[in-house]
Amino acid sequence: MPLISADYGGGILITDWYNENNNYEDYIKISVRFLTNEIRSDALNIKVYTKKCDNQNKCIVSEDNPEIKNKLISTILAKASKYKKDKKTKDRKIKKTPK
């Protein structure tokens, strides 16, 4: 998904409206805000917006797609945990290397 805004210092990622397979009736937009550096589900504020449009370009935007939101939280936490574990392993190897 293309990013419309990424503030890595502030911990905010926002995607542009996105659709798959040129389906011009259904769009999705995601906002992810990292509230702390801790790896916890309550440290993430994720909003998923869906936009459904009819043939006359009348669109209805709604917020809340718990299935996608929960999958994003799980994926982000899993990758963050793996990254943290890999970093600790790397740091231990560096400390053990004689100078």
C-alpha cells in the first residue's frame, strides 16, 4: 500500500486510499500510531477505514474493520518481537568478541 505520510520520529504511518485489482468500488486506508516503544498491543493505535463507492461515485466511508486491525496488530507485534530478539542476540555477540 502506498504511504501518504510517514513520521518515523512521531511513530505515525498513514496509507493512501488503496484498492486491489482495480476494484473502484472498495477502498481501504490504514493509520498506525505507535504510542510507546514497548512491544504491547495497547501501544498501537490502528485505524482501518473502508470506502465503498457506487457507480455514481457516491462513497460511504466507515471506520472499523476489526479483522484487519487485529491481523495488523498481531503482525506488527510478531515482527517487533523478532527484531528485538535478533538485536539482543547480535548485541551479545558483539560484547563477547575480544578487542
